[in-house]
Amino acid sequence: MALPCRARRATRNPLVPGKGAVYYNSYEGAGLRPRGDAVMSRRFVLDPFGDKYAHRTSSMLSSEIRDLLAVTARRDIISLAGGLPYTQAMDPGVILGLVEEVLREDHAAALQYGPTDGYAPLKRSLVEVMREEGIPCLPEDIIITNGAQQGLEIISKIFINPGDDIVTEAPSYVGALNSFLSYQPRIHAVPIDGEGMLLDPLEKTLRSLSARGRQVKFIYTVPNFHNPAGVTMSTERRYGLLQLAETYDCLVVEDNPYGLLRFEGEPCPALRSLDENRVIYLGTLSKIFSAGMRIGWVAAPHPILEKLLLAKQSADLCTSSFTQRVAHLYFSRHDWRGQIGQLVEIYRERRNVMLEAMEEYLSGIASWTRPQGGLFLWVTLPEFIRTSDMLASAIDAKVAYVPGRGFFPYEGGENSMRLNFSYPEPELVWEGIKRLSKVIKREVALAKSLGLGPRANGHPGTEE
């Protein structure tokens, strides 16, 4: 079994044999990274409880993105890092009116516990949201979760035993990787290009495991406007992926936070719309209504839903009755489709500004994807550049991004980065790329002066 790269592993205290103390660097390259150094400094904290934790906690990793938020909250830094929706587009008067209406209608129920599977009227609203993408679903096919992230966590909980085989894309959503890794599976990362997961490497992986008597539990994919790469899986690949899943009898986890945020091109059918018996579908209101409401959902075959319901019940009993009622009123009484249309126009403009700035300042130095929707753009630099090492210089230049390595379960992405265009104002997007380009050019010039080659490395779906 391949091991995670060194940057993703904790090291026990070498001075205390057999003990579990671990040294952690409180900030290294803008992310929490375990360290094995015996020499203490003010940047390091000794964890005296290391021998008490469950073994699986060694695979529980702090998201580099979450760690960056403390830095990027500074007003002087242009953050192209976080995957933040532009919540400023929402009229606060609308939200205030919804909250007041919820309290007037039945404040006692809104402040009370609710059913674990979710508020029934909101389920009906979510069916309408799914129908907007052509996805057939009934309210009884859904459980409501605390964001799609909880859906990932409880899916991991009910399916993954230590040593089980699962498949993800490479790169893949870091929040999914962290949920999966905490249950200690073998993750087989399949590369992607501009049309999504490559089917030949996927088939090779599935065939090889099957020949050894091993069965993949599930294939995880973000098919629409991928996080972090921004690419969209083609219709042909979707059919091919489902055919392979049927041939090798594995489930598919379809994570679809961005599907309604399309700027250009024709929509592709959701995987669930093609095979509702094999696909576990994850949705969220975070990108089209409110990330702060923490409302997501899972649609799945009923036997799986029953297990997920038990897992959620033991985790939090229920999703907030209050926020579910607010969300239901919004989607049943307001022009949510018009609001999504407004977001699409905002994001399209900012994506265009970022692409123009990339062409202006980084043409011939980097390659990047052209997303047809969503929030992200994936940048690949020459292979001798390490974006994790470069991050401190970028922050000194008052701009931030997410290094690529965190989007791979073990090794990969060292010369890549994810950029977000949805949150900064257009002029800040331009200025952010301008600042970042100066940092990149300085790093490239330094590397060349040391005799490193100028070759570039890899896709997915990049353009120069």
C-alpha cells in the first residue's frame, strides 16, 4: 500500500520511545503540518495525549484551505484561496423577512429538535432544485444533512473499513479526501483531463484489483465544474464510468455542489439521472443560497438511506429545524432561480477577468483550465516549482492561493494551485493575478539561475 507523502504524516516524539507525543508546527507554509523535530520553539506545541488517540486519528488532517482562512482574513491580502460563494449578492432584507416569518408561524417547532431525515416541506423543495438539473427524485429518497460535508462523512462511516479500496479523481476535493482518509482506506487516485476522469486508467485500476480478489467500495467524483480543477465530465465519460461501475459492481458517489452555476456550454446529465440504483448523490444549498445555513442532502437507494440515517442520528440527531424552515420558505416563495441567474452573471464576469489576467501576465509560463461554471480554476506551473514552498512569498506579496498537493491523497500536485474567482471583486481578481504573477516569475527565474529545466508538467484540461 502506498503511503501518504511526508507532509501529510505525523511523527512521534523520537525522545520518548513508545509514547505518542507529536510535535505540530502551528503554521508551516500557511498550513498545519505535523513535524518530527525534537527541538521545540514557540512555533511548536507538544501534544501530551498522543498515546490516547485512536489509530485512525493519524489520518485526520487539517485542511490547508481551512488553515489559510486565518491568514486570508487580513484585509491587506487578496485571497484567491477559499471556495467562498458571493453571499453579498443575497438581499439581507429577504433573509430577515424569512426569519421573522418562521418565528411567527411556529417559533416553538423552529426552536425544537426535528426528525433526523429532515424537514418534510424542505425535502419537497429540494426535489424541485434537483428537477432543475433533470434529476428524478422523490422526497422519501432524501435525507437532509449539515451540509454536503456531513454527507461525505456519514458515507465514509457506513462504507469504509480500514484497508478497503475506493477510487477518487486526482486531483480531488480535499474535504472528501480528509473524510475518507480518517477511515483508513486504500485510495486509488485516477487522473483527469478536460473531460473528467480518464476511463482507461480507471478500468485498469478496477481490473487489477478485481484480479486480486479486491472490490472497490465506491468511485467518488465531482463531475460538474470540478473542485479543484474546474473541468466538467463529458456525457460520454459519464456513461462509461457507470458502465465500469456496473461491470465491477461498485457504487458511485456523485458530489454536485456547482451544477446550477453554469456560465457556458450545454449541461450534461447527472449520474443519478442515468442510474439511480447505483449512484449516491450529494447536494448542497451552500453555493446557491447560504453556506452559513449548513444544509445539504443525500439521495440514495433506500437501504443505503437507512444506514445513513443511523449514522447521522448518532452524529448530531438532526439538522437545524430553524435553518431548514428558513430555507424551505426561501425556495417555496422567492425567485431562487432568478437569484442563481444573478450569481451566474457575477461569477462569469469574474471568471472572464481571471482568464484575461492569466493570459496577460502568465502566458507561456503556466497552463490553466477554462471552467464552464463553478468557482475554481486550476493552474499548473513548471515542474520544478513547488507551490507549497512558494506560498509564503505569495502571502508576503499580499495574495493567497491553495497549493495543489492537498488535493491528492498521497503524492502529486506539487507544482499546481487552485484559484477561486467567485468571491473577490473583479478588480481584486485582476490585481491578485498581477501580484501572483510577479511571485511566480521570481520563482521561475531563481530556479533557472540554479540550472533547473523550464519544462511544464501536466493537465487537467489546461490551456496556455
